Amino acid sequence: MVAVGTADRVAASAAADRLADRLRCAGGLPSSPDVSIGGVPFLTQLARGRLHRVTVSAPQVPVGRLTAAVRATASDVRLPASGAASAASVQINITLGYGQLPVDVSPGADGRLVIPTVAPVLGREVPVVVHAEPSLSGPAVVIKPVEVELSAVGLRFSAERLGDRVPSRTLALPSLPSGLHYDGVSVAAEGLRLTVSGSDVTVPGSARGGDRGCGDAS
């Protein structure tokens, strides 16, 4: 039984390695992502054409004009003998490093973004810190100022008092494949964290195999 269990895990590891190489090639990634296939026994899942869970993590994935760290988990992955693969559900975390954003920001202690800038106060341009909150608006992130802090004295007041002089910023997001949608955005230590989910997500057959130079994804 030990030998059978070991052989099953070896087969699962080999399949994960093949899938990782396939994803690296198809996605144009600089290195292969980490791939794990959950559930035992693996060979029984493979024979039935249904995998319990597949998790993929990659530190550098192109997201539109940006690069992000991505962790995706697909559950109940169905692998028909022909045609498209599909997953009953998909959960994705996308982290965009702050250095890539179109404005100088850093994470604040209260879950907001901190933006150093200058703004007119009492008729003078003075250094201020803008505390902003990110939110989703369609396929875009809106960074909306909430409070303004006078750095020299630590005084805070509502950003509404300065109106358009501390404007909101918008970061356009790339379109997602059919079946996936953006759920939310939050402030993390590593960067701006986007969550994506979907159900009954289909992977076109052309993305599973047959692309020249990307090997066999079976």
C-alpha cells in the first residue's frame, strides 16, 4: 500500500510539473509557476477525468501593462477526452506591487492608501499626506481620497474640503475571460490585492494543448 501511495504522489507531482511548464510557455512567464494537484488518489481522479483541486502560484504574471503575483485555485476541474476543460469554481488573488501604480502610494495602518503630495491650504502649496480608499468601479480601481493630513502638525480633515484639488485616480484593469469577474480590492502589505472569482469556467481547448512550442498539456 505504501508503494501504491508513493506511486500515486509521484504521478501527481509529474502531472503538476508538466502543467507548470505548459502554463509557463502559454503565458509567456519568466519561470514555471508552482502547481499542486489536491485530492487522493490522483490516478483515480485522472481516470475519471475530474480533479478535486488545482492550485497555481506565480510571482510574475502579465496583467495588462502591469506585472502581478497571482495565486489561483480551481475546484472540480473536469478534463474531457476531447473539447474544453472546465472548473466548477475558480478563486484568484492578484497582487499588484505599489511601485507599478501610476501614483506614489504605500499601505497605511488603517487599510487605506497613503499618498504624499502637495495641495493648496490657506492659499499656499504645502506638503500633505492623502489617505485614500480603493474600490472597484467596473473593470477599474478607483483610488478615492478620504482624508488629508498636514504632515507638519498631524492635523487631518476631510478631503472633500479640497474638492478637485486632490482628485481621485483610476487604474484600468484588463478584461477577464468569460465566467470570471472582479470581486473586490483591498490594501495589502505587498501591494494592491484584487480578488477574482467565477463558476463553471471553461478553458478553450486551444489553451490546453497543441500550441506550437508549448508541449503537451495532457
